[in-house]
Amino acid sequence: MADEPTAAVTAPADTAATAAQAPPAAAELPANEGFEPEIIVFACHYCAYAAADLAGSMRLQYPSNIRMIKLPCTGKLEVIHLLRALEAGADGVYAAGCLEGECHYLKGNLWAKKRVGYVKKLLEEIGVDPGRVEMYNMSSAMGPQFAETARDFTARIRGLGPNPVRPRAGFTAHEVVLKQMGDLAMPDDSASDTPSGS
Ligand code: FES
């Protein structure tokens, strides 16, 4: 995977994926030159994971900083998983679930939204920017929005700088989290965690 992230496609603004909290525009963020964040994405396989596949099929480019963990539903994501991802050294973490009202398990994405909100509060209390964690919703047809969300969140985390918790020597945060998730994480049966064009 290339070190330099790529960004080539701009999705129409009126079709952007919804976010619990809109990320600041990249242009407003200070530059952290040379910093390439590691970002963990907990993606529902019905929507965000499929949207990533679609983005790949459409040859849309998004940053190679994004590392996916495929879940049967974001409702499987617990507070501890989000915290462990940060503890493992991820610079940013987000959950990407189905559009509200379209979760295949009815309320899984709403539970994920609540858990992300709870982690934001916890981070704020300990002096860590809550913007390092986010919740997004999208459908499987939103390949361009998946790519746009990945670019926007990566720009946000670049602006925030490195996670003060450093990754364990010899392991990426993605490797550590994947191992911790065990059977909760679905097998990665596609190349969707490898961004198109990187
Ligand atoms: Fe996609 Fe629940 S099935 S978030």
C-alpha cells in the first residue's frame, strides 16, 4: 500500500453521507506535515463495506490511511472496541453503518451511534479530542460518499495530529484490533480495505 494518500474524486455535496457530527473542512485544519494517520473503520458489511467495494469498482480513490474491519452490523460494535482501537494506536476511528431506519437488525446503527457518542464524551473528559471518533451512515450504493467520507475524516485526523498513544512495536493498530475482535470481525473477502489507486 502506498504511503502517499490519494484523493481524486469529489462526490456531489448534496449526496454526502450523513454524519453524527460534520467534520471540519480540510482547509480549516492546520497541517501536520509528514503525518500519515492510521484510521480504523468499523464497517457494516451490508452498507459501508459494500460501498467501499463499489468505490473500488468505480475506481474512486480514497486515502490508504483507511483500514477496514468488517462487521455483520455496527450494532455489534461496543464502547470497548472503540477505546481499544485508540489504545492500540489508531489516530482516528469511525463506525460506518446503514442509513438510519435501514439497519438490517432494526436498531444496530442507532446503538452504534449512542456508543460513539458515549466514547466522544469519555475522550472529552480525559482531554482527548472527541473528533477522533465518529459515526457515519451510508447505503451500499454510496460508493462516492464512502470515498468522500474517508477523505474528509483523514483530513480531520491529519489536522488533529498523532494519537498520543503510540502503536505497539511491530504491530499496526489494525492488526491489534482485528485480533482483539476475534469472531466478531467478518473475514475480509475482498480488497476493499485497499483503496483504489493506492
Ligand atoms: Fe448495517 Fe445494522 S445492518 S448497521
